[in-house]
Amino acid sequence: MAATTTPTPLISLTTLLRSKDMAMALGLVVIIGLLIVPLPPGVVDLLVALNLALSIAIMLLTMYISQPLEFSVFPTVLLLVTLFRLGINIAASRQILLEGQAGKVIATFGNMIVGGNYVVGVVIFLMLMIIQFVVINSGAGRVAEVSARFTLDAMPGKQLSIDADLNAGLIDESEARARRRAIETEADFYGAMDGASKFVRGDAVAAIVIMLVNVIGGFVIGMVQHQMSAMDALQNYVLLTIGAGLAVQIPALLVSAASGLIVTRSTSEASLSTDLFGQLSNFNMLAVGALIVGLMVLVPGLPKLPFVAVSAALGAGAYFVQKIKAREDPVTSTVIPAAKVEPESPEDMLEMVVVDPMELEIGYSLIPLIDDENPDNLLRRITGIRRQLMAELGFILPVVRIRDNLRLQPQQYRLKIRGQEVTRGDLMLEKILAIPGSDTEEKIRGIETTEPAFGLPASWISEAERGRAELMGYTVVNPISVLSTHITEVTRTHAPDLLSRQMVQEMLSQLKAKSPASVEGVVPEMLSLGDIQAVLRNLLRERVPIRDLSGILETLANNAPATRDPNILAEAVRQTLANTISGQYRDEANILHVFTLSPQVEGMLRTALGSGEGGINFQLDAVSAQKLLNKTGEQMEKLAGEGYMPLLLCPRELRLAFRRLVEHSLPNLIVLAFSEVSPGTRVRAHGMVDL
């Protein structure tokens, strides 16, 4: 006989009771029940006491937090507490109208606080409503509205500040994401507070309406149903109504004050009490206040004892404040900032193993370029460079570490790639750079120099000469534009060196999250991460965009079974990117302006084509190679003289080897294969390399 087993429930009762979501659900059920289910007086007493305790707790919490976002759920709490309070109001009203009593707590509020006089009770209740509705709630609502507006207006500037700190290397990516999340949370918080303040205002209006309904309804019920006299009915029901109103609205006043405290609270590292007493502990204010209040004793007719007591208290406060500051001053005056020490221990030196991908060192005269108060500073320019490179090449510029270097000349800067200097330049912040155009004939007076990005002759001129230089055909740029252009060109040139394995991994992870089929089965099954990095580096070396990473991986997957040579794989990818490559170089009329190889040169190169240790290359003697380079350089100058980019069109099998032949001597030459010209693109040849 098979044993029977009792199925185990998926979720135990204990787990349900401990669940925070279940507690929230039960709380909402209780609030809804208050609006519907009649409650005995004892339960009403318990709920009134709980309401008072919650209000005090919320008030204290808003005082002890150091910044508003530490209580970011306050708008939701405000709504829940308001619903809870309205439920208690309805439950108490039901007891007053049905039973003529609503528990001992409400009766105590009605008799003790207002002294059994319903006229005094009405006056005190209305005064509380005026304080809550007109003073606290109105002011808190206005502050929340203004804070929400200014927070939203300040979001772009804060985002730019985060990008600037990230570019400068002051923070990392995780901290930048956390700060962006904090900005979004802050905007959501103040926006929610702007709306949540309407709940408190509506609660105050509802309390007045409920009081009027209870008074009128109780008066009618007492006289008609219970045969009470007008004075007895008025005395009984009005006192109970006032007691219920005070028992509910005093906690409401505390919550309204808490909402005012939290929206007027500025960000600090301490609690409200610490900031308040720390900032009000001013000796001059306390001493002068004590003197003025003490002099009021001399006014005829005023009682002397209260003013003497207040003056003595202020004087004692001034004495203790001065005594505390006297104890603190010697301690703070001996604090010496710690000097920056060179790494000594092996642990400290290990931190120097990781070099920055890209560094910018500047002389002390160029420090104003990175000033945060300057709206057009270098940090924001680097953010723009990062967007530009992403749009052009699909390459993500890593963090550019900016440092001042006293060993440089004051107006000098230098760029490093992985710890090695690649270029340097000079800037004159008080002047602007004038670069002559191709048709410029007249020479402008200035300090002659060389434009650092492209090596063009230029001159530093004063701002007053700008208009004249532009009329003469000069291109005029400010120093920060000169530096940002130089950084952009250096980054384009050294993009293969900056493309790290970690960056490739993050790119693949991002692609896998959106298009899993593009990555699965390719990396690492067919090609390793290093193979993908080598292919992408080969493409970037000739400034071929790698934005279409999904299409690149598909091509690699199709060709990986035949070869894992990154050079051959990169050539295969180039064929699929023919339209993209052609689009980089054709003009507005859809024409590629090129020069080609003569049939004799093509035949010679095919004969010399071979494989070596570095891959495919030409087996040419030094004399033939130099002659070929000279003739190619002549065609480049001819094409550049006509205003076109130097572009050579050759057969596909010769493209890679020819590019390797000229990449050191003629780095600006663009070498395209015939198969890399997209359909519909017209080709116009301006010359031919012929030996």
C-alpha cells in the first residue's frame, strides 16, 4: 500500500505573516474596514492612540534625518496616514451619532482640553484648523511646489556636473550611476511632495465638514430620537464632536508640521537639532539679545521678573557658547593638512600597476580650462567628444584623467596613452588661434605657431583681431577648441590602443542583453574575446565604424570556421560594411574621388604578394618599395591639391598588403578595395600610380 503524503504548501503561514508586502496589504484592509465596519468604543480608543503615536514618530523622524531623501517614502506615508485618520474620524462619527459616546479618549479630549465648554471647544478647533490649513499646510505646499520646479530645472546642470567629474576621473562609473539615481529620486520626491501636500489640505477641509455634520446630526438625533432638550443635546453631541475632532486633528497638525519640516530641510550631514543649535549658537546674537531684553526692565509698567529671567537665560547661553568655542579653537588651530606622500609600501605601489588609458597633463596656466564655474570648460568638451566618437566610430572614449604637472611649461600640455606620451602642445589662453585658409594670401600679425591637431601653420592673435582675420579668410578658434580638437584627433588615431578587452566585454554584454542570438554560439565558442578585440582594433585602425556590432559578429560567425586570423576576418567585415565605408568618403554628389594603380603595378604587386610572420605583405626590394611610395605620395598631393581626401582604390586581394606597406610612411592615405564601393556610388579617378 502506497504511503500518502500531505502536500506541503508553497508558502507557510509564518512566511506570509513576516512578509512586508502582506503587512502592507493587511494595513490597507484595516484602513478600508474603518470606513465600512462599525467599531466598539475600545477599538476606537486604541486607534486614536495609535494615530497619535504614528504622528509623533513621523514628526521625530523628520527631525533626525540629515537630508530629505532619507525619508523618500514620506509622500506615500502621508497619503496612508491621511486615509487612516479619515477612517478614525468616520468610525468616531458613527459611534457619536449611534451611541452618543465614542470612547474614553475622545471624551477626555472633549472635557479636559476644552474644560467642558463647547463654545471654547469650537473656537480651539477652528484655531487649529486655521493654523494647519492657512499657515503650515499652505506654506509647506508652496515650498514643495517651488522645490519641485527648481529641482527639475537644475537636473541638466547636475547631470553635466556628474559627467564632468566622471571625465576628470574624480568618480567611477558606479558612483556616477548612483549620483544620477539620487538626482532622479530627488526630482521624484519633490514632485510627489507637491501633490501629497494636497492630501493634508483636503483632510483639513474634510475635518471641518465632518464636524459640522456631526454637530447638526447629533443635535437632531438628540432632540428627535432621544427626546433630549436642546441644551442637553447641544452639550452632549457638540462636546463629543469637538473631542473627536481634537483627538484626530492634533495628530494631523503634527503630520502637517512634519511635511513642512521635510520640504524646508536642506541637505546636511547632521540632524536638525544639531544644525539648529550649531548655527544659532552665536555669541554676539545671544549677548546683544540679553542686553536688549534686560533694558526692557526699565520700561514703566512692564513686569520685571519675566524679562530678567529671559535676559539671564540669554546671557548664560552666550557665556557657555563662548566657553565651548574657546575650548575648540586651540584644537582646530593645530590641525595640519596631511601632505600627499609618495607610495612606499608594496601595497601602495601595486596601485600604480593599473595605468590610465588616457591622461591629459596641463601646466598651471591652463588650470582655468577645467574650472567648473566656466560653462564651456574642458570637462564638458570631453563629454561632447565622447558622444561624437560614439556616433562616428561606435567607440567609447574611456575616462580621461586630467592632472596638473608643474614640470611642464605654464602654457604647455601633453597627452598620454597608457602612460606613454604621444603628443604635446602649447596654448595661450589670452589669445585666439588664426589658421589661414587655402585662398588666404595676406599674412596676419601674431605669434606664429603650428596648429597641434593637423600640423597646419597658424598664429596666435588677440581677440580684437578676430573680425579682421575672418575677413582675410582665416579660421579663428579659441584655445579650448584647439585642445578639444587635438584630443579628438589623437583619440581617433589611437582608438585601437584605447579599445581594451574590458571595454569589448562590456560591449558584448550590452549586446547580449538586447540581442542574445548575436553573441551566443560565437563568443567564446567560435572566437575568443581576444580575437574579437583584434578584429575591432583592425577596423578602428583604419577608422571603420564598429557601431554595428551585431552585424560584425554575424560576419565573423560566417567566416570563423574557415580562419581565425583577425586580419582576414577584418577584411571580411569590411566587405559587409561597404555602404558605411563608402559613405564616409563620397561627396554630396555621391562620387568617390580616387586614384588607382596602373595595370603594370597591379601585376607586379600580385607577383610580389606573399605571407610572412606578420601576415599578408609584399616581397619587394627596398628600391622598388621606395619608388612605389614616392609615386603614391605624388598622387596623394595631386588629389589633395584638388580639395579631395587622398584615397586609393585597388583590388581586394592587394588592399591589406598595400595598406601595411604605406601605413608608416603615408599614414593619411585611405586604401579601399573595389568591392568596398557600395552599389550606386560613382567613382571618379584623378590619377594612376605608374612606375
